[in-house]
Amino acid sequence: GFATLDFQRRERCGFPEVVLAEGKTADWVVQVVRRMREAGQDCLATRVSGEQFQHLAAEFPQAEVDHLARTFWLPTPGDRPPLVGDVLVVTAGTGDLPVAYEAINTARVMGANAELIADVGVAGLHRILRKRDRLAAADVVIVCAGMDGALPSVVGGLVDCPVIAVPTSIGYGAAFGGVAALLTMLNSCSAGVVTVNIDAGFKAGYAAALMVRKIAKS
Amino acid sequence: GFATLDFQRRERCGFPEVVLAEGKTADWVVQVVRRMREAGQDCLATRVSGEQFQHLAAEFPQAEVDHLARTFWLPTPGDRPPLVGDVLVVTAGTGDLPVAYEAINTARVMGANAELIADVGVAGLHRILRKRDRLAAADVVIVCAGMDGALPSVVGGLVDCPVIAVPTSIGYGAAFGGVAALLTMLNSCSAGVVTVNIDAGFKAGYAAALMVRKIAKS
Amino acid sequence: GFATLDFQRRERCGFPEVVLAEGKTADWVVQVVRRMREAGQDCLATRVSGEQFQHLAAEFPQAEVDHLARTFWLPTPGDRPPLVGDVLVVTAGTGDLPVAYEAINTARVMGANAELIADVGVAGLHRILRKRDRLAAADVVIVCAGMDGALPSVVGGLVDCPVIAVPTSIGYGAAFGGVAALLTMLNSCSAGVVTVNIDAGFKAGYAAALMVRKIAKS
Amino acid sequence: GFATLDFQRRERCGFPEVVLAEGKTADWVVQVVRRMREAGQDCLATRVSGEQFQHLAAEFPQAEVDHLARTFWLPTPGDRPPLVGDVLVVTAGTGDLPVAYEAINTARVMGANAELIADVGVAGLHRILRKRDRLAAADVVIVCAGMDGALPSVVGGLVDCPVIAVPTSIGYGAAFGGVAALLTMLNSCSAGVVTVNIDAGFKAGYAAALMVRKIAKS
Amino acid sequence: GFATLDFQRRERCGFPEVVLAEGKTADWVVQVVRRMREAGQDCLATRVSGEQFQHLAAEFPQAEVDHLARTFWLPTPGDRPPLVGDVLVVTAGTGDLPVAYEAINTARVMGANAELIADVGVAGLHRILRKRDRLAAADVVIVCAGMDGALPSVVGGLVDCPVIAVPTSIGYGAAFGGVAALLTMLNSCSAGVVTVNIDAGFKAGYAAALMVRKIAKS
Amino acid sequence: GFATLDFQRRERCGFPEVVLAEGKTADWVVQVVRRMREAGQDCLATRVSGEQFQHLAAEFPQAEVDHLARTFWLPTPGDRPPLVGDVLVVTAGTGDLPVAYEAINTARVMGANAELIADVGVAGLHRILRKRDRLAAADVVIVCAGMDGALPSVVGGLVDCPVIAVPTSIGYGAAFGGVAALLTMLNSCSAGVVTVNIDAGFKAGYAAALMVRKIAKS
Amino acid sequence: GFATLDFQRRERCGFPEVVLAEGKTADWVVQVVRRMREAGQDCLATRVSGEQFQHLAAEFPQAEVDHLARTFWLPTPGDRPPLVGDVLVVTAGTGDLPVAYEAINTARVMGANAELIADVGVAGLHRILRKRDRLAAADVVIVCAGMDGALPSVVGGLVDCPVIAVPTSIGYGAAFGGVAALLTMLNSCSAGVVTVNIDAGFKAGYAAALMVRKIAKS
Amino acid sequence: GFATLDFQRRERCGFPEVVLAEGKTADWVVQVVRRMREAGQDCLATRVSGEQFQHLAAEFPQAEVDHLARTFWLPTPGDRPPLVGDVLVVTAGTGDLPVAYEAINTARVMGANAELIADVGVAGLHRILRKRDRLAAADVVIVCAGMDGALPSVVGGLVDCPVIAVPTSIGYGAAFGGVAALLTMLNSCSAGVVTVNIDAGFKAGYAAALMVRKIAKS
Ligand SMILES: Nc1ncnc2c1ncn2[C@@H]1O[C@H](COP(=O)(O)O)[C@@H](O)[C@H]1O
Ligand SMILES: Nc1ncnc2c1ncn2[C@@H]1O[C@H](COP(=O)(O)O)[C@@H](O)[C@H]1O
Ligand SMILES: Nc1ncnc2c1ncn2[C@@H]1O[C@H](COP(=O)(O)O)[C@@H](O)[C@H]1O
Ligand SMILES: Nc1ncnc2c1ncn2[C@@H]1O[C@H](COP(=O)(O)O)[C@@H](O)[C@H]1O
Ligand SMILES: [Mg+2]
Ligand SMILES: [Mg+2]
Ligand SMILES: [Mg+2]
Ligand SMILES: [Mg+2]
Ligand SMILES: [Mg+2]
Ligand SMILES: [Mg+2]
Ligand SMILES: [Mg+2]
Ligand SMILES: [Mg+2]
């Protein structure tokens, strides 16, 4: 077959395999989702294209889809446990929102509370300073920023929890599709900042959910 | 003055400012440590050179120094609370050890338990597989690897906690001083992997300690 | 003329010149195929575009075409010798399949047996471990992987034959269109891993076929 | 000759040619300075090495030298007009000081007032916020930062004058000798930020002095 | 909300927040402009796409739009103070004009006089030399150039005011979308040259306006 | 105006200014050509797009256009001197032909004889070796190659005249749009090889024509 | 411990773990070799430094060392089977010899015949053409080249066996420490060329030995 | 042997093989020179190190050596034909002189007249403009420049002969060891500019000599 689904991932890693739709034909995506559902596993897909959404909608009209975040979510039926922890997702600008929502959607389907603070970049510092108490309360903060990618360094200096920095491809010229922001974040002068791939809201949300679930369990 | 020490960092971020010795004259480093001590703050310095160690030893013979990890630690006198949590530090090869020890030393002085598993790279997979139970017990795993940087992806597929990947500058040619490993880690196919700068054992240990402290507090 | 076909390549290298369709007008491709056929040589073309396929189909309806792999194959009439050797083609994900099929098609038209194992990336390690016996039996293994490109290092540690690693352009952000996977593979900690260009399934299949033909001849 | 000195630069550009010592033999540097003096022109040299300083000291003991900033200054005799304007030079860390002093020395010998605020990086935001009034009074602010290079974006959001950002080579790993900071600054989300080369304190001081002299003249 | 507008920027930085249209949905852009207008603030938007222009035109037909420069300008009603200073914008070629107009439009809406000299690249040196007197009169010169980006170095050697260099993405092959010109400018052998991001006419115009306003105020 | 045409270039450099159509609106291109013609100068334009060709055809139907090479040529009326010298243009593959024709067209309109040898890349060495006598007769050889860019090194070892190497963007993956071939050529082990920009057939043809004209004059 | 030796590698991969000396203290290297010997395994170490050689010589005077190739070889006592197959190692220049010898030494200790042809780069093509019969007889050819890295493409067009290309760091400027040659090789227009890391003679020799051993076994 | 000298190069290419000393042991260099002399061929070596010079001096005291240019020249005895043509070598700064002398020495030993104009960079344009007549008389101009690499574009606009641009590694920060100048030159807006590798004065001198010899022969 074209796919060898990892049905044990839920046991090993605490969440079923997530489908990366990009690079797959619409038909492949539909078949993979079908098999996940048949195996009784929750199915999240990310980076879904318009054409893939159409094929998915035809077969899975009940799924939750977010066209901005490009996520598809088809949970197994039944009640879900209450959300745990406090993941705060912050963006530097409005253009970072799709990535932020990918993070939020991921964290939530994994069982974590996730909340958004949008467009509080460092050029207008009072915006983030106004949120200091909210930041201080979080278990983990995800910061999405493109261009100079400076916001995670500022946030990292205000909190005592880990900061997951997500460089976005917002920007032009020497932003190099997010490389400038990525390097900024890797070199953050705030020590508690870790980084994920460019536009990888999914990974930030995933790692944040793992963290708060560890807290909740303890 | 040549330095504006951030004495409030302890309050805001849970740990005093850490001194990055690299790029400072030996004299500057000594003065900064002196001021930290006078302010009654624990003082950790990283990336300390041989020459800087000599100057520091003359004035602070009681400090704990690790020449392999290049760390200097001068705690305030008095009892310290017991270490909390479970940070597991894993290396792919022997050459990654200095970075691993920087992570361990940092995590420990911040109050976290930290343990080492060395030289279990993916070319001999049984080595890491043998440690599955130990991995499964950790709160967070730090994986240090140079060359292909493949180990964090493998570890990430075995655990349900976050993995902090640290690319090291071990390797030659197209390893580009750790860039190859860095890119591998940023593109990890395991979703729970976050990344720090090349050779940044300090940052991995710092972020890991913040995580387990959140767990301990809850 | 616009082309100086190398009709002696079959004698020197064991296989006729292969047409790289990319960068040629559809008309050029058709003319080159025509000349190859007139010279009584097998004709393989790779990286064929949709428009080129249409022009080719009009004149060579009997050819074998694979739209996913983007290959075109017009053998000379007559029986072909039985396939030899054992080339195993492995992919990390589903999105790597087009590259894998380009490798398989190339190896087969050159007279080698080639078989596929799909979607057994390192995030779910049991998938590749389950195939250990099959891997151990191969003469050469081709591993296609994008994103972190970690699979060849793992496979290389399980076999005593050469591994040809093919980085694919699957991935986003700091995957840089396959560069991350390419660097991983060049820096593989498994010693028997050699690498070809990004998405170069053709080259991997070609080199693998040369290897197994040497074995068969001996 | 090995040098074609540009004695008209003072007329055209408002300051004599400055000697870039790097890449010249000590002997060449001495001869160039000698010719500048003979031509009755002020002579500034930058990026002077230890060996070059020794040769220069032998012949020009009266010159002002700064070993940290690596600058050499041999003014023509006579009174100089009072310094004008208000150039404020800010550094993120202590390690950025050599670059900052190169900027300050350059601005001063060109006739501008220049003042330093050191080590007020964004990880401890109160340090720069405490200086808001001082910043608001400046005609132009020069910000020197390595690692993440985030400080110019923050300063740019606090002032209504131009900010000249100087990336420094402080940092390691993916700092790439100042490239990370350079890209951050080029992509600054604060609109009034312009950038110079890595470690180019000289250029920042030069451009700043040109600016405040225009103000003073008006 | 999706946006946290920085209505205090006018007070702090002397000009209201400017909208970067790129990366925003047309709907977001319209809403942001509406809120700016409701807050009684001048509204400049840059890098506006064709689709965004259409949405904006429907609601703000009175705005000044420049499709070449991709700028949108909706001032608050009432008289504006006379323009001040002398910003000279120079281009190396005709293809650099969109970037030059973005700089001019920005400088003018911020209250500065801005004038254009087009297509005077260094391959025909008499063209820029003919403008020496005009150049000498300027308070600040903005030079836009793609390909080799050599013009700012030449202009910098002719004037005693700062030169803001803007690399443009004009060119092909090893121009790398403006990177070649950017590096040229950062390494300018003329000391008074500062640089902004590739195609960042906006930033050059903005910084130039801040400079001449400081002059005008003094 | 949007253009400052350099009508003295013919006197200084031996050929009128050539129009780079890329980056210009179709209208600008038409106007520039019109002005060149009005000034009684030959007009060559390169990198002309389909849309620009249409606008040009409407006004200058008599011009010679080459859609493959993307060149436009509108000579002044009257006889032209006979072509001089011997420029040999060689390509490694068929896909390099557009670049080769740009070189040939440029050399010819500048008065040089230019001849083509196509598709003689190093994988079938007899093809170029067969042309040794023809190569030995040339005044200058232009070699266009993409992918590995190896042909200029081979040609350079066979001739006693300069070789101008033109990297082309033919290739995929780690060809990086011609960068691989460019680096090969810059590092050629044959000493007489000089290089121009990726796909810059124009520049190769131009420099070659300057060379043979110097020979012809002597 | 600082090392987890992989004593099963011999069973799985056909050869014991090889020690990468670079990045290890001399003491670590000595201890690892000691443990390998105690385990009754052949011990090869590569990239050994002068200091490491000294420590090794003190304890293992009987080992075979090659200071040019930087290899150390300590076989288990007893007879070894006769060498098999035919690995031909070719260099473009003299400077590539250390890498070539690393390949030869590796292939030989793994049981393969390996022979050298030195300094036959493409600038003097008759040198490699003279070796056509020898090349045609080989089972696999390893080609080591720096600078333009063109030789593997030429060799690949002359043989019907796989070619393993090894880029070397010989060259300067835009050779970028072997990157230019690496890219040339990855983009080779000869289809049977596979590539290893820069200066990785070890890997080429290792993979070549695996190939010829497969042939010998069949 | 470690070297396969190409004694036919003189016949094919008009000049004997030149020895690249870099990357060779001192002993190898001495042996190669000895063999060249024994074969009755002129021997030029470039990029000779201090240690290599010492070994060479012991055996070939009569050779002409240039420690600045790092060249070694051992001609065969007997009269040499008078120098031909007019190669003009121009440098932007003083630091470019070693590269310029490598070019001059190479051109001269190949039989060409070569003359130097030093330190006439574009920041003081009158310096190069003053040389316009001298430039106009040359057959080919070599321009060596580091930092911004702008001078070849200016020279190219003043002459009707080819310009060979040599980027030098002079500069710091984003000069990237000559890459900035290299890119500038490849993208020169002057059409007759061709480029060689960073610091490759040798190649520029070699190609220039080939050109003027063609002129002389005609
Ligand atoms: N020269 C070399 N280049 C690349 N890999 C090597 C080299 N020498 C040894 N190795 C590999 O490096 C691994 C050893 O890494 P370590 O655990 O750090 O000793 C082994 O698995 C070898 O296969
Ligand atoms: N090894 C390290 N890597 C990265 N950042 C560090 C390291 N050690 C200390 N730091 C950070 O560097 C900052 C100190 O910079 P400085 O003001 O130059 O001493 C502190 O805020 C630390 O958080
Ligand atoms: N400075 C130099 N830069 C580039 N190539 C050179 C240089 N000096 C000599 N060469 C070339 O390098 C080749 C010699 O390489 P090798 O066989 O390693 O001595 C000769 O063919 C020369 O053409
Ligand atoms: N630290 C520096 N960074 C950049 N450019 C400099 C520096 N110091 C001097 N310069 C410039 O370098 C040029 C001198 O180069 P040169 O002719 O090689 O001495 C002068 O025109 C100066 O404007
Ligand atoms: Mg905003
Ligand atoms: Mg190991
Ligand atoms: Mg999968
Ligand atoms: Mg500090
Ligand atoms: Mg023009
Ligand atoms: Mg061909
Ligand atoms: Mg040689
Ligand atoms: Mg100079």
C-alpha cells in the first residue's frame, strides 16, 4: 500500500498519527482518514489544500475544518475529557494568525486549553506589557512572529515558563520566507526559548500540549 | 558601566541572569560574578574559556567548575531545596558530551534532576531501544546529536513527553558546524520535538528545568 | 541540430542515453525519442511534464508511461532477459512515492528486480524493524525521505549492503525543498550510506541497477 | 604607489578618508598615516591590529589609540569646534562594547556628541524602558546587538528619530558570526531602523555624525 | 480581535502605525483601515495587492492609491503643514521605480519634500555626475538599485549627507532576488551608507523623513 | 522621466546601451526602444517577455525577434560591416540552447561571427573530442552548461584561447537554479576559464564580441 | 560511561563500529580502542589527530597508522581472508591524496582490493582517457576531486559500474571548503554517480567495500 | 606516483601546467617543480606558503619569488620573446594588491605586458576618472576589488574592451570572505564584465594573457 499507518502511536506518544496533507494526492488523504476512522482513532490533518478540503468534505461532512489554519479534525464519537492546562498563543502581527490557529487547534484536540493574544509585536511594546499578568499565569507560551522575530525574546524575559517560538513566513526580501525570524529565535537572548520549524504552528501546539498534560498528570 | 545586571530576572523568570562568558574580557567576567555575589544571587556562567577560568579561580576558589562543559557555578550559601522532576539527557555520540554536560549542569543548578544516557546513536538502534522504559519515565528528554542529527526523531517516536533537540557542531564537511543537524531537528518527523541553537546545551537545560518546575509546582 | 545523441552510451555504460525532458520543448522531446527509436535503442525519459506526455502519446501510444513518477519508457521490440538482483526501495512517507517510483521504474527497465516498502519513517520505528529480514536479503537498498531525512541512517545500521539515500522535496519551511534531508543523508552516522541529488529517484535506481548487474555478472 | 589617497574627500564628504587598517601591512598603514599628516589632514584608522598599533606608536606617539575599539586617531594640531548634536549609542550586551566604542570614537572625531548606554538587552526590558526619556532626547540612536539582534526593534518603537542598527558577531552556532542579528535588523518591524554591516561601528558612527551635523548646520 | 492597533505610535514615534497589507486578507486590511480612520489617525498601507486595492476602493474611494508603488493613503481631513527638508531619491535603473515611488510616497505623507532622479546607474557615470550639485544640496539621499547595487557607493563618495541604500529585487541568476545588491550596499566602501531590507522603499522613505524632520525642528 | 538613456555608451564602450526588458512594463520597453531609434542608435533588448514582444511587434514589425532566446533587435537602417572573428558557442545539453542563442544573437549584432555546437556534454566525451580542431580554431569559446557545469573545464583543457563559461538554470534539486554550475565554473581547474552570471548568455556574447573586435582591429 | 560501543555492528552490518576520533579527547579514543580490542573486534579509527596518534602509539605500538590519511588500524590477530573485488580510486589532483588514502585504507581493511590512480583531472583529459581499460575493469570507481569536482562526471561517462564521488576541501574562494565540488557531483550529468560527504574518503571506501563483497559472495 | 604531470598542456593550451601549491606538502611541491624543470618546461607555482618557499629556495635559488603575491617562477634558460599586448590591472584598495600582483606576475610570465593602477576605488571617483585615457588604451582590464566590489562596473562603463573582475577577500562581516564582491561582479550592470573566483588573480592574469596573445598573433 501507499501508506503504513502507525496505529500504535497513540499508545507510545499519547496521540494518534497526524496526517500531513501536503505532498499527498486528495485521494490519498481521503483514504488515510478513512482508515484512521475505521481503526477507531481520532484523526487530525494539517496543511490541507482547498482541493483536499473538497474531497474530504464530500465523505466526512461532520468533521471540523478551519480553512485559515488549514486543519481538519475528525474525532471519534463520544465524550472527551475536560481540557487541561493553560497554553497561551501570542502573535506579533495579524499575518501570523493562520500559524497561531494551527497551534491552537492542535493543542485543543490534544486536550489542552489554548487561548490567543493577537498582534502585540515589539514595535508597540505597551501591547505585550499590558498582558504581563496573563503571561505570568500561563504554563507555556507559544509566540508566532515573522519579519524580525523579536517577540519571543521579549516574552521570554517576562515569564518563568518555557516559550515555544514559531517563526512565520510573513515578511519579504531578507526575511527569506521565515529564515530571518528562525535565526532570531534560535539565538534568543532569553534562555527559556525553544524553537520549531518555520510556520510549524502544529509542532508548537503539539509540544505545548505534551507539556501541560505532564503537568496535569502530576 | 560596562554591564547593567538584571537583578530582577530571578523574580520575573525564576532564575538569576546567567553570564555568557564568551565575548567578554576575563576582567569583565570576574567583575560581573563579583556583583552577582554581592547582590546575593546565585551565579552561573557558561562558555567560559581557559583564561577566564584562571581569573575566576583566583577570586572564587569555592566555585564548582566543569572544564569539559565550560560552566562555572557559584551558588549563594545555604541549603537548597531537593531536586525535582526527571530530565533525561541523551547523546548520539561521545563527542556530544560537552554539550550534554552543559545541559545537565544548567538543569541541576536550576533545581531539576538530570541524568545522562551517552552514545546511543541511530546507527546501532538497539542501544536506544534498550532504554525505552527509562525514556518513557522522563518528564522531558534532551537529545544532543551532531552529524545527521537523526536521534531526536527516533526518541520523539518513543515517548509522550516533549523532546528538546540540541544540534552539536560534531561532524565535518557538509555538517557545516552543526547546521545539518539543526535542519534535521527543525524538520523532525516526530511532532513533539522542539529545537535550540547549535551547541546550546545551556538553553536546553534551562527550558527543561522550567518545564519540570511547572510540573513540580502543580 | 539541437541535439547530439550519444548512441555509444549503451556500449560504454551499459544503458542508452536517458532523456531528461525538463527544460526541453515538447517538440524537442518527441524528436529525440524518435531518433532513439530509429537508432534501435531503448528510450527512457524522465521528469516528463503533462504537456510533453500529450505530445509523446500522440506519436508513441505503445509506450509505458507513469504519470506519478513522470517517466516514459519505449523499449525496442523483442524479448528482454529476466530481471536480476534485489533492489529494495523504501520510503519514509507517502509523499515520497513519486520519487520512489522513478527509482523503481529506472531500475526495472535496466533489468533489475525492484520492490517497494512504503511509509515506514522513523517516528514509528516498529514499521521498519518489522522489515528487518526483508532488508537483510536485499543487494542494495534505496531510501527516499524528505523532511528530516533520518530513515537512511536507521536503515544503514540494519544492513550489510550499500544504502542509496534520496532526499525528497517533501516538507516545508526549513526543509528548504529537500536541502535539510540532503544534508542529513550526507552526514549519516551509518557508514554505508551514499547520496544522490534531491528528488533524484532516477539516479538512485540507475546506480542500484549498475550494482546488481555487476553482482549478476560475477 | 601602493596607495592613491583621496585628499579631496574632506571637501566632498565633510571628513578625510579613513584608513581601513585590516588587510594592509603594518608598513603600509604607517606610510598612509604619514602622508595624511603631511597633507594636513586629520587621520582616523580603524580595525587596527596589535602589530599595526606597535608600528604606529613608534612613529606617532601623540596619537589617541583605543585598543578595545581598535581605533587610531591623529588629529591635525589646533583647536577643534565644540561637539554638536546628540548621538546615543546603546548596546544589548557587554560583549558588544568594542563595536559601540568604534561608533562613539568615530562620531566624536567627526564632531558629534556621543554617549553610551551599555547592556540593556531585551531579556530584561526594564533596563531600556528606564532610559525612555534619554532615548527620546537623542537626535539619532545607534543600537549594537549580537545574538538575536532584537534590541533595535524595541528601541525603534520608543523614539521618533532614526535608529542605526549594528549587528555584532557576538553569539555562537546559528548566530553565524552576526548574520542572524543582521537579518533581524534588516527585517525590523520598527520602520525607522536602518542597518550597517556586521561589527561596523565605524559606519554607524559616521552616518550618525553626518546626520547631526546636518541638524547643527540648519 | 485579529488586530491590536497601536494608536499611541503617533505620540511615541511621530507617525501612526502603517499597515503592511501583505499577508493579510483583504477583509482584514479594510477593517484595519476603518479602525484607523475611526481613531482619527492618518492611514498609510503598503505592499497592497490588486485584490486588496479593489476592496479598499469600494469603501474608501477618496484615498490616494498608487498601483505602481502599491501604496494606499487615507489622510485625516484638514490642512497639512508644508513639506520640509530635501529627500532625494535616486534609482540605478527604470525597474527600480516601484521601490523608489514607495519611498517617495512614504516620505511625503510624513511631511518631507521628496524628489526623484531616475535611471542614472554607474555603467553610464556621466548621468549621476551631471547631478552633483543637486546631490550636494540634499539633506539625505535614498539610492535604489538592483543587480550589482553599486550606485550607493558612488553617490556616497559625492555627498556629505547620509545615504540610505535600498537593494531591489531587479536582476536574475546570482542576483538572488536582491541579495547581491544588499551585500554590496552593506559592504559599501563609502562610509556614510546605511542599508534597509530588499525592496524596502517604505523603510528608506520613513527613516529619511525622520531625519529631515529632526533638521526642520532644530 | 522614467529613463535616462545613455546615448554616449556607443562612443565609450563600442555599442549602444542594451535594454534589459525584465522588470519593465511593456509600455516602458516600447518607449525606450522608440527613443533609441529616434536617437539613431541600434537597439537590442534582452529577456523580453511574451507580453512585451506583443507590444513591440505592434510598433516595430520590422525588428528581428527570437522567442527562444527572448531577444529583440532593431538595427539602424543601412549596410553593416562584415562580421569579424570566430566566436564558438558550445552547449552541454539541449536545454541550454536558449542561453546559447542569446549569446549568439548578441555577438552577431555586435559584429562578430558566432557559431553553435550543441549538446556535447561530458557524459559522452567523444562528442566534444570530435570537435577538437574546430575548437582549436576559435578566438574565444563560450560554453553554456547547467547541472554539474563540467563542460567548460574540459573545453578549457583543449584550447589556447579564453573560455567564457555561462552557468544555466537547467537542473533540479541541488542545482539551485544554476548555482551549482556557477560554482563549478568559478572553480574550474582549467586556468583560462572566466565566468558570467547564471543564464547570462547576453554577457558572454557581449564580452566575446569585445574580444574578437580587439583582435580584428589589431 | 562516555561510550556505548555497538559490538553487534559486525553481525548486522558486516564490519565492527569504526571510531570517529575527531571530537573525542585522546583519552576517550584510547579507551574506546582498548574496549574494542578486549571485545575481540578489529578496530579502525579515522580522522585521528597528531595528539591522538601519540597517545595511541604508546599503548598500541603494533597498530598500522597512516598519518597522511589520518587512519589507525588495529586488527585482531590471525590470518585474514584474501582481498576480493576491484575498487579503483582516482584523484583529480595531488592535493586529494589524503582523502583517497582514507578510502583505500578503509576498503582494504574491510577485505576489498583497492588501487590508486592519482592526479588525472579533466584539464588534461588524456590522463584519464589513457586509463580507460583499467577503468572498464573495475567493479566500482571512487573519484576524489576538489575545486570544480568535474572528474566524476567524466569517469561516469566511461564506465558501466557505479561511481562514488568524494568532494574534497581542496580549493579556495568560492570552492567553499568543498561545497562547490559537492554540488557538482550531486548534479553530475552521468547517471551512475552517487556522492558522499566532503572529504569522506572513509564513507566512499566503506560503501565500495560493501558493494564488492556482495559481488564476491554471489 | 602522487602526480601525473600534464606535459602536453603547453602544446594544447599555450602554457605549461601551473602548480597550485596549496594543499600539497612542501616535498610534493619541490618534486613537481623538479620534474617540470627536467622536462624542460617553464614552471610557475601559485599560492605558495612560507614553508614551501623555504624548501623551494634551498633547491632552486635562481627562481623568481614574490612573497606578497605568493608566486614562484622558474623559467627555462634562454631568451624570451618580447612581451605583447596591454593588460591593465586596477585595484580598488591597497589591500587588493597581493591579488593584483598574482595577476600581473602570471600575465608577464605568459608573455604579456601588464601594468598596475592601485587604490582607485569608487568612493573617490576622480581617481579612476583621471585614468580614463590609460584605460581606453588597454586591450583588457583586470579589476581587483573586495568589500562592495563596485569598481569593475564603473570601469566597464568607461572602456570598449573586456573587463575581468577579481573579487578579493578584503572586507569583514557581510563581505563573507569575498562573496559580496563576487556577487556584485557577476551582476555587474556593465555588459563586458566577466568574473573569476575570489582572490584568483592567477586566473585573471592567465585569461588576460590568452586574450592579448590572440590579438598579437592576428
Ligand atoms: N571518517 C568518518 N566519517 C563519517 N563517519 C564516521 C567516520 N569514522 C567513523 N564514522 C562513524 O561515526 C560513528 C561513531 O561515532 P561516535 O559514537 O561519536 O564514535 C560510527 O558509527 C562510524 O560509522
Ligand atoms: N550559553 C549561553 N547561550 C546562550 N545564551 C546565554 C548563554 N549563557 C548566558 N546566556 C544569556 O546571555 C545573556 C547575557 O548576555 P550578556 O549581557 O552579554 O552577559 C543572559 O541574558 C543569558 O540569558
Ligand atoms: N592559483 C590557482 N588558482 C586556480 N587554479 C590554479 C592555480 N594555480 C594552478 N592552478 C591550476 O590547478 C591545476 C593543478 O592542480 P594540481 O594537479 O592539484 O596541481 C593546474 O591545472 C592549474 O591550471
Ligand atoms: N571599519 C571600516 N569599515 C568599513 N569601511 C571602512 C572602515 N574603515 C575605513 N573604511 C573605508 O575604507 C576605505 C579605505 O579603503 P583602503 O583604500 O583599502 O584603505 C575608505 O574609503 C573608508 O571609507
Ligand atoms: Mg500589527
Ligand atoms: Mg558512538
Ligand atoms: Mg506516513
Ligand atoms: Mg547583559
Ligand atoms: Mg537604465
Ligand atoms: Mg544531451
Ligand atoms: Mg595535477
Ligand atoms: Mg584606498
